[in-house]
Amino acid sequence: MSIDLKQLKYFLAVAEEKSFSRAAERLHISQPPLSQQIMKLESELGVRLFTRTTRSFELTVAGKALMVEAAELLGKMRMTIDTIRQIDRGEVGRLRVGIVGSAMWGPIPRLLEQFQSQFPRVTWTIHELGPNDQWEALRNRQIDVGFWREPRIEPEVLKQANLRQDLCFPENVCVAINERHPLAARADIELIDIANEPMLTLHLTQSAEPRYLIQCCVNAGFEPMIFQEAAEPQTLLAMVGAGLGVALLPETTGRIGWPGVKFMPIRTNPPSANLYISYLAQDDAPVVRAFLKILAPDPQAGPRAGG
């Protein structure tokens, strides 16, 4: 048996119009090929679908049953095609987003809100992971995109890992300092001004970012005195608020208004806290493409900075 959807579409048009001529007009075909398709369908099924007279025709019992089933089948097919097209446009699916904690104090919540608004049928989840863990999660396809900060990964390393990394949100580092500290009275400071202050930092083995910040201090002319290391920026801020030292953190960290802490801009050559997005270089997942378009909505604008 060889019955195709076109035959069912033709049959349904005839059944609904109750006229071969009107059905042919609706389908934008001539009447002879329409009649041939209906006859072929009846032959394939081995039943008569219409009772024909010289003046009219009526659906048989089998024809009435097929009319109901064909309408349902074609309706489901249209829904399936629509869903497939939505999936291809990234409008349906799942997106797993890896982030470093400090990213949620910056533009990421607004980005996710925009994505939610434009793609309401996509389910997304947040996975708060350090850069090292995100790296492995991306390679193992446990997350779809990851956000972490400086330093940027070397192109050759990215190529070997089959990853891409694009700059999406430029940002500088500031100094988190106790509000009672003499330096807090200034409008801004130089990095060298904290040379003799106890340094509070994220774990140096946690990712390359805290090691990069230490190197920035060295480049500025001093070796920082590491007093304590912690896993989360909130822990560093709590210690700064207690007067235990200073910390180098992204400027957007100041949005949370931590008690007893002032966030000081660095006047000259502030270290970067740029936020990058990383994803599989050969991943053609439509949902990922849709998410990347939120970051760079104009395809004529060229690659994202740092891409």
C-alpha cells in the first residue's frame, strides 16, 4: 500500500467542498488529476469513498471515517512541521548555562530575561561553576554555554578543545576596601596604593582569573601579600567589610552594596574583568545559535568583540 499525504489532502478537499470542481479550484489544480488521485486512493484502500450519481455524490461510511482521520492526521502533521521549524529556529528546546557567581551581579540576569521573553518555549537552567569546571562541562556536553572572566584563553588551546570564546561584556576590576580605610576617602586609587594591604583573593587554584590579578599587581610594581583565599566573592566582601584586607573584584560587584565596603575605581591601567562566553565550536544546536543572537542581534555587525 502506498498512500501519501497529498492524496489525503486532495481527498479532504473534495470531502469538505462536496465538489470536485470547487476542490480543484481550492487546490489550484485541474479537475482530471484530482479525480485520478481520488481513484488511486480508493484503489490503494480497496474501498469506495464516494457514492457518485449523475447529479451529486456523497461520502460512503468509509469515506466519512477517513475524513475524520485524515483531518486529524494532517492537523498533527502541520503541528509537527511547525514544531520542527521552531526547533530549527531555536524557539523550542533546552539551554544549560554555566556561570561564575560574579556574572549574576552584572548583565547576565538582563540577558536571560531578554532570552526568556523572545524564546518563551525554551527551558533554561543555570549552573554556577568555576571556569575550570565549566571548561570540562562544555567539553563533556554537560552545559551548552559558559560565562567566565579574564584571562582570555589562547586560540590554540581553544582550538584543541573544540571551543570558541567571545568577549561579550567588557568590564574593569576595582578595589573593594573597608569604608573606614584612609584610601576610601579618595575618588579613585592606583593599584600600587594597595601594595602594603593584606590581599583577599579567590582560591588561586580555582581558576586562572585570580592568578591573572596577582600578575597584574606584579606588573604594577608590587608582590601582593596574600592573607586569605576563599571560594566565593561574597566571602571576600564579608572579610573586607570586617576590615581584614582588600580584594580585587569586577566593578559590577559594587551593585550589591555590601555593608562596610567601598568599591574604588583604579585610575591607571585597571585590570580587566571582561566577561566571555564559551561554547562548542562545532555545535550547531539551534538553541545555542538563538542565544548567541541575543548577544549579537545584527548578523551584519560582524563577530562579537574578541571573537
